[in-house]
Amino acid sequence: GLAGAGIAVKVLFDSSDELLAAADTLTSVSVGWVVVAVVVELASYWVRGAAERVVLGRGSRAAGSVVLGAATLAGDAAAYCLPFGFAASGVVVFGVLRRRGVPGAVATWMFAVSTLIYVGAVAVLTVVAVQIAGSASPVPGLQPITLGLLGGLVAVGGGYALIRRSRVRLRFSAVLRRTRAGVVRGLVTRVRGAGRIREWFTQRWRDWTDQLRAVTLPPGAGAAASVLMMISWLLDISVLALAYVALGAQPPWTGLLLAYCAGQIVASVPVTPGGLGVVEGSITLALVAFGGAETITLAAVLLYRLISYWGCIPAGGLAWLALRVTAPATAPAAVGVRVAEPA
């Protein structure tokens, strides 16, 4: 943390002239367009919540699009405060779903699948952005990395579809049962009170497997969730474009999508919380390489991050408090999912 702070101070000191010029440019921003950008950013979270609702399926009666979108906003706010914020985001979303009666295994499954679809959507956008930029792309090697990521996601999706087939599922369940039996035997031979441990472990295993049997993601639902995630990304990209408009300028359209996607990929590397400083620099450099005016571009990127990053933290905190207050006193069980009785 100290090393990162030292680097940040040095970068800010070396770029003080550019930052002062960008800050001066921000004094002439159009408030009306900023309000539009904020509304679009909130809409992106609502659409993302709608995609998660599709993934959740029958359990979505306990948590609708607004609740899931607010939970995602709260999760992002937590993620933006920690270097490895992805785990914190998952904890927040998991807690919101559990308080609304969604079983733990189903909540974990929803978050994992939604995250894969979310990453897959930005990977597809990156491939499209590279094609739009053509030979003018200032980010070499981005397309092979993205295609490799897409290949990995397709392999995961294909493996999931294969496991859901009845014959494969039966064999897979048999392997898991043997694995469970081996683990239990190992505990029995090493730990006192092995009977209780075996009973607890077996019960927990049955509970989770019973919960997961109740959730499915048909191809149509997966496609719908992917489209909604793509729309969510495009809405967030629109905020960057609106930041230019709010400053009375036009963004370099050819490189806008590529610069944005490159910034999001950089943000996924846990160097700083939410890619703070790294995202601003990477997006600005890419947009300037596509012909954007340096001062205007830096001001637009800072305005975009002010809305999508700094504004997300207090908004996510408020969303989390609202979700806590509105949570039902006795959470109903999710429809179509058996919830085990506590021991």
C-alpha cells in the first residue's frame, strides 16, 4: 500500500500540469449531460441485475432486477475499496440473496455464472473493438489475449452443458460420491468425534447438491443473460461518451470502444482497488492515440471515473443500507429449491 501510494504521488506530481488543465476544463462541464450520464450508469446496473435475474431463474421471485442491480452496485462499491475486491463483491451479493431466502449454493452458483457471462460479454466487445480499430490499434496483442479468454469461457460453458446431461451427470455424481467418501474416511481416521464430523459433512454435501439440482441455465436463458450483460456494458461505455459531450467535445469514436475495453481488462488486474489510476491512464493514452485532444480526453476520462467509480462507492453504500432495511424479517424460501432444516 505504501509503495502504491508513493507511485501514485509521483505520477500525480509528474502530471500536475495536465491534471490542472483537465481540472480547469471540468469547471465548464454541462450539468444536464452529467445528470444524463448518471442515469445511464444506474440503468447499466439495472440491466445487469436483470441479467442476473435470468440466471437465477426460479429463485428470482425472492430477488428481482432492482434488488439484484442494487446488490451488484453495493458489491462494486466494496470491490472498489479493496485491491482484491472481487471476493468482497461476491460476499455482498451472497449476503443479499441469503437474506431473501435464496439458498447458499444457488446464490454462489448465480454469482459465478453471472460473472462468467459478464466477462464473456466484455471479451466479445473487445474482439469487435479490435476489428473496428483495425491497423490503427495502439494496444498490440489484445485480440489474442481476448480470444484465449473467450476460448476458456466457451470450454467452461461446454463442460457445464456436458455435466448437465443425464448420463454424464450420473457418472459425475458417482465420482463426487467417491471423493466425498474418501474425504470423510480421512477425517474419521484423524479426528476425534469423527461420527459428528461425518454426519455434518454428509448433510452439508446433500444440502448443496440438492440445491444445485434445482437450478438450470437453458440455452435460451443463457443467451438472454448474455445479451443483457452486453447491453449493460454498452450503457457504461455510453457514460464515457457522454462525458465528452458534457465537455462540449466529440469522442474519437473509432477508438472509444477499444480504449474502454482495454481499460476494463487493465482494471481486472488487482494492482490497485478498482484499477484506480491505472484505468484512467490506460483509457486516456488509448484515446489520445486515436486522435483525442489530450486535455479534453483526460478531463472526460476523469469525469467518467467520477461517475462510474467515485460515485459508485457512496451510491453502493446507500444501496446496501436500503437492501438491509427492506430485507424481509423472515426470508421466504426460493421457489423450486429445497432448503434443508438447520441441524
